[in-house]
Amino acid sequence: MTTNGANFASDNVSGVCPEILEAIARANAGPAMPYGEDQTTRRLEALVAEIFEHEVAVFPLATGSAANALALSAVVPRYGAVYCHREAHVNVDECGAPEFFTGGAKLVALDGPQAKIEAATVAAAVTGAGVVHHVQPAAISITQASEQGTVYAPDEVAALAAVARDHKLVLHMDGARFANALARLGCSPAEASWKAGVDVLTLGATKNGALAAEAAVFFKPELAGEFAYLRKRGGHLFSKMRFVSAQLEAYLSDGLWLRNANHANAQATPLAEGLAALPGVEITAPVEANEIFAALPRPLVEGLQAAGFVFYVWRDEGPAPQVRFVTAFDTRPQDVAALLAEAARLAGVGAAPSAQEQA
């Protein structure tokens, strides 16, 4: 059996990092004004503006689904079209929340390699402007990092932003794993977002060490004009907002978000390399953040599951199902090494090198 914590199903299985738990405890001392009128939330607004080097409107939320759907509802009319990748979280995993909160806007699903959409594809898809029979082009939504763990480079984002400007669209970035993408890119938060043309960012923290903390960040505050009302109407204005804001403040302070993301990404690299070295294993998408997609021989999949390792079978087809492994801020190198050792044993190639040896 595996050691405790060898669960690679998602970074959502991770706990809360100590710095954020301590911040919640500090926020619990004494009373504070409700509904975001507290000092912690005000400090957070200034901190986000400082980190992103830009005037911003910041709205803390507790879930990524709410952040994505409400952000889109602020910038997309009910008769609007949102262009996104076919595999995008907003299209596949939000249970219709974007359509619900926008009042019926249409998600236009596009294809693209490694779960990323390309500027030319979007430009070709933007049709119907001014035609009363068609939904009206309103926004582009991209996922950073993508649903296959790949990362948009700033020039790719800029190319999409150029299409958005040409067609008067808003560019939305679903940044549930924005920190993991940023750690990979090695650029500033500004360069990965508004400087590349992003108008509104859903900034995720939950997958990277928070308890329940996300934020909608508008780099054009005028686009957020109705957001406060939409958030309240949608049931996502928390009376004790300080506990969400305290998580985000700790997350963004002293580089914690990047330390957590760098650790998660660093654990994905040896895991991918170790799996790729086994016979019959194919890594099916570039490993650019903290997700690994691989086709594994079915006996290897079943053997790892029988040994107690937890991961998702993404596509259960044929003799080599595609599986997904996700590493997190608290993934232990010894758990990576244990999985690789068991995989090597099952594959009949002996013991795999440890994670430290591969690093």
C-alpha cells in the first residue's frame, strides 16, 4: 500500500498551507465590519494592485465556479457569445453556471492543440456581429494553465487580445492555476495578464494552498460596474468576507503563492520523467505546470490503483487508458518516488530512481 497522502487525483485533495491557516486564525481575533468593509479586504485590494502593477477592482469569492461565472456575467450580455476551448472548465465542468449567471449567453466551443485556443481559430469563429438572428460576439475565455496542464505564453495571450480588440471583445482568463503557470513562465504577474491584454482575471488560490479563496480581478475597473450587485444577487457576497480576504492576503504575501506553485510544478517533473521511462507509457501533453496526462498500459493502471495510488482515469479507452496525475503544494517527494517504484515493479523493470535522484 502507498504511504499516507499519495493521492494524485487533483490539487484539490491537498490541505491548507500553514501560513494561510495562521492568517485565518489572526483574522478571527475580534470583530470586523461585514460584507467586505473590513480592513483585511481593503489591504487585499491594495496588495493586488501592487503585485499586478495596475489599478484593479478586486472581488473575493470562495469558489472558482462563482468567480468565472460572475466575472463573465459582468461583461457578457444574455445574448452574447463566449469563445473558449472545447475542454475549458467553463464549458465542461461548471454545470452550466456561466450560462445561468449570464442569463443565457452561449459558450462557443473551439478546438486547439493541448487544450489551448489560437488567435486565428478565434478570429475565424467570430461571426454574426450586428445580425439579429445570431448571438453577438462578447468575450474570449482562456484557461491558465489549460485543462491539459499547458501554459499560454504572453505572446499567445497577446495574439488573442489583438483579436479581442479587433472585434470589441473582452478577454477573460480563468486563472484557477495561474500561480502554476506564472511559476513556469518566470515573468511578472503583470506580464502574464494585463500587459498581454487580459481584461479580467479569475485568480485562484484554493488549488494552491487556500481553504476556499478565489478572486475576480478587473484590470479595467469600469468593466466591474455591476459586479458587486451580481455577486450579491448570486448569493456570493459573504458576510464574514475577512476570512476569504485573509487567505488571499497571506497567499499573495512574501511570495507564498509562487513558492507553493514552484513546489507543485517541481514534483510533476520527476513524476512525468519517471513514467515516460517505463515501457508502453506515453506522456500525451507537454508537462508545463503541475498536471501530467499519460497513456498507461491497462495492467499498470489497475496495478497502481490496487496498490492504493489515487489518480483519475481521464479517458478509459483501449489497452492504454489516458490518466491524469496532479501534484500540489504539499506533494511529498517520497510519494512521487513510491509511485514510480511501484510502477517500475509492475512494468517489470526494477526499482525506479528516487525523486531526489531525478531532480
